[in-house]
Amino acid sequence: MIDEKMFGQVRLGAATSLVIAVCIVILLALIPAVHAESGQPTVFIESYTITPQVLAPGDYGTITAIIKNTASSATIQESSGATSGGGFTSVKSVDIPVQIDSVSLEGNGIIVISNSFNQFGSLGPGQSAIVSFAIQAPNKEGIFFPEIWVDINGGKNVRYPVTVNINAKSQVLRAPTIVVTKSLPDSVNPGDNFSVLLDIKNAGVLRAGQILMTINTSSSSIGVKGSNTLVLNDLEGGLSKSTTIDFITDNKAPIGLQKVNLFFNYQLPDGTTQNQTEVIEVPIKGKAELGFVTVDTNPPRLTENTPFDLTIRIENTGTGEAKQVSATIDLPVEGKKEAFIGKIKPGNDAPAIFLLEGAKAGTIPYILTITYTDDMGEHVIKRQMSLRVTPTDITGDIVLVLIVLAIIGFVGYRYWYLPKVNGDGKFPWERKS
């Protein structure tokens, strides 16, 4: 038989428990709820540099690393409470930073002078931070691998080894190293085509992968035949390959050394990319081309033994400036037979003037010699020429002589012959009258 008093206590205890449960539910509803929208962020060592790249035993240096939060948009959602339907009454997004407790460097044979950043702080999504460690090289040569330790509060810690070269010369060229040997003409005339032979060698030990070469000319007057980008594929350590690049130029290509940039992009064995720039210096040199335009004389019609001027106009039809231009002729006459002109720019002409004494009648051959210099060197041009000289016209002289002779004959006949024959010097018709 159940005691009524005990039964009343049981009912009272159940009622109390129900009230407590209802209160707990109400309190839980009033507490802001947190709803995670993404996974926890992580960090990694984005890159590092060692200064100097190769240390001598006992030398001091630095290791600089970039730590980055890989989460680009990690967030959580906070709510102010739940509705009767089970949803959130209000929601907002909050970025999740990663809390870094410390960053340190474990030497592993390297002497670490400053090795710890305690209470480093938080790093937001996509953010990065730079840390530097002072180190000292041990008194022995070799390759050492100190580790950067990143301790994360509530996350996965990071251990990242770096490579330090202590005067290990045999190891310096183990990484892929592109060496380019260029063969090109000693000079290129504007408007001419030319080719450049490239010998591309991997002077390292490891493979250079997916080599891509991009060509960029510094002048619009110089262009590449075909594509500006060449895919050279992989190149194992110690091996080389050759390729030829064909270029074109126009007549306006600037004189002097014109630069052509070669941009190399290739992959290292660890998957990172390496960039390298090489320069081709193209020697653009102008080439002058001289010839004569006109040949004139003054007077235009030459006669025997008459002084005259000979003018020969010399034209430059090339792409370079002609300097120290002079001309000579070997005519068999007296006078000034050498003319100094000086400079003739492309597309211009200049006169060579010779002052000469009279020449004999006939067609006289002679040689015109032009000497000049340009960017290509010294040049000599010879041209076979001729000069036409007409004989002197003596018709007037003959007529004059005949008149003089006639006068002399008349005077002799009148004043010498007739007086001698007739005695009185009269003409026959005078005597009849």
C-alpha cells in the first residue's frame, strides 16, 4: 500500500523537474546560437628567402618567410536566438581569424640568433605576415635544413624546412639555371631581315620544366617572323637545345644598338616557377649608297681649248649617312680635279664642282672616283665617264683672212703692178677715156 504522503512527494518532485526543464529550454532559446558556415582556416609558408644566398662558415645571415592564411573567406554565422519555427531571428557573418601562438626557427645545425615570436597574434582570411630570423652559419660547409615552426591555437601546427647553403659550391648549380648563348650578324642594315641563333643550356643539375620563351622588341621597326612566344618544353640538367629566331626590319629602324628582350619562364622540380630575362642587342647600322644624278658643264656646249666648269651631282639612295664624301676625275686637262663634299644624308644629293681649263676636241673618256665612309666602313666607287668637246669654228677667221688677202691683192695690183706695166699706174678703162 503506497503511502499518500510519499506519493505527494513524488508528484511534487516531478512537477519541480518539469519546471526546471522548461526553464532550461527558455534559457537555451535566449542564448545566441552559433552556426559555422565553413571549415577552420589553415596557414602555410608562401615563400622564403635567404640572405645571402650562400653563406661562408661562421657568416651571419637572415631567413625571411611569408606566412599566409589559406582561407580566403572563412566565416561563421551568429544568431540572436531561435524562433518558434526553428529558424534564427537574426543572422550575421563574422570572419574566422587563425590564432597563431608562436612562430619559431629550429636550427638543425644552423645557429639561430633570434628564433621565436611568442604570442604572434591572429591572421585574417587571405592575409599574410612576414617574419625574419637572424642566423649564423656553422664552421663547416654543407647543405642544412632548419625548420620554421608555426604553432596554431586550436589548429594544425606547421613545420616547414628551408634550405641553407653553407659554401657548398657543388650544390649552387644543382637548381635549374638557364644560360643563353646568342649568335647574330655583326651589323644589320635597316630594311634587311636577319636571324639570331640561340643556344639554350640548363647549367644546373635538375630539370627545367615547361620552358616558355616570350620575345619583346624595343622598336616597332623590328618584328619577329611568326609567333612571339615559343614553347621549348623540358630541358634536363646539363643539356642544351638550339632555336633560331627570324626578325624583319623596315627602313626606319633606328641606328644603333636596339634591344630585344627574351623572357624565360620555367618550372623548378618542386613545382614553383622561375623567371629569367635575357637581352639581344641588335647592331643596326646604316648603309649609304651613292651614285650620280646629273652631269652638267658651263658653258653647256664645250669647244676646244675653252675653260669650263664640270658639275656632277651625287645622290645618297641608302639608309645611312655618307660621311667624308669626296670625288676626283682624271681628265687630261689642267684645273681643279678634286671636290670635297662632306656629308650626304639618305635621300639627299650634293654637287661636286670641278673648274677646268680648255680641252682638246673630241670625245674624252675619264673615270669618276667617289670615296666615302658610313657605319659599315670605307667605300670607293668608280664610274666610267666621257666628255664631248667640239672643234673650234674657224669659218669667221677664214673669211676675214680672205678679205684681208683681197684688199692686199687690190692694193698691190693698183699701186704696184699697174705702175710697173703702164708707167702711169692708170687702169685700162681710165686710159681709154
